Amino acid sequence: RSDGLHLTPEGNALVHKEVVQTLRGAGLKAEDMPHDFPHHSKIDGVHPERAFQ
């Protein structure tokens, strides 16, 4: 199902594949790159600010 704004699962998969190929072509791996923000699983929904301290 498409809402006209977001990609379909197939579209997301294609974008992911192309981004990974582009990064690897530049000698980069996403899993080795630093994160600017904590992983979403580390953010408390009640006190989200704690994840940024």
C-alpha cells in the first residue's frame, strides 16, 4: 500500500541496497560509522532526554 509520500517496502529495499553499495564503493561500511544519536531502543519514551546525557 502506498500513501504517495512514503516508499513501499520494495522501494525501501532498493534505496537501502543502493546506499550500501555506494558506501562500500567509497570504502565505508555503515556498521563501522559513528552514530550521532543513541539507538532508538536506548531511548526511554517517558524520559527521552536521559539518552542524550
